[in-house]
Amino acid sequence: MKKLKILSVSIIIMLCSGLFIFLPSCDKKNNPVYIGSWESVDTIYSDEITYIATRSLTMTETSYTEAYVIVRESTGTIVMIIGLKGDLTVKNNDMTFKLKELGTCVRDSQDKCTSDIRWYGSGTEYYTDNIGYFRLTVKGEYEAEGSYMWILRDMNGDGDSEDTGENIEFEKI
């Protein structure tokens, strides 16, 4: 009886080990490398004032949310938030961003920017007043390695990705 128990336990262990080896990995199939939250931080100098611009990008298989938070370095005060939200299509290393909503900071009782974002879609006054500064569709390409991702995008539609903010290195957060 004791031999039978040991043999049964051994068979169960071998079967379970075999299942783990032969079952396909869900991570590889359902989790493309670009999915997740990414961040890029830059320093901006304007006259005698220094700003820290943090660009956060969160992507799923079909959508993206991007926020630029600009903070005055000396005080830590949020000066501005620009938010972009929409649909994302990815084929191989090519990405297409389709803008659906614009975001800006929620202001407190003293009319100062907070870190919260309010989103505005098509038909709202904020969207209508500001959409002219953005392209509805932006094409780009990405490359990822480890916890870093590089995205090249022609954000202003001039046919290249040489302008400031068009070649960004993100780190996974």
C-alpha cells in the first residue's frame, strides 16, 4: 500500500510538471510588450524658470491615455496638464493613435491646477476650442527592450519625427 501511494504521488507530480511545460504561456500571447504604464521626464528651461515635464502613457491593446504634467521646479506647482485619450491600433511595430478626448487639470477653489484630469469629448466647448492644436490621427512606430520603450511619432504632421516631443524614450512604471 505504501509503494502504491508513493507511485501515485510520483505520477501526479510528473503529470503536473508536464502540463506546465506544454501549456502555452498566456503572457506571451495576450500581453504585447507595449501594454502597461510608461513615463518620460524632461526638463524645460524658459528664461530663468525651470519646468519639469512628466509624460505618462498608459496603453492597452486598443486604447491609450497620455498626460503631460508640467510643474514649476522651484515650487512644485502644477502649471498645466494636457491630456490625450483615444483608440490605439498596433500592427507589428507600427502604432496609430486616434484622438477621442482632450484633458486638462481640474482647478481648485483658488483656480490652481490640481493633479486630477477632467476629460472632454467631441461636442464639448473645451474640445471644440482646443482640438485645432492636435491631430486626430497620429502614426508612429515603437521599439521596446526590457523596461524601456521608444516611440517615434509625427505629432505635428510635417512628415518627420525630428521635432521636440516626437522621439520619446519611456520607462515602464
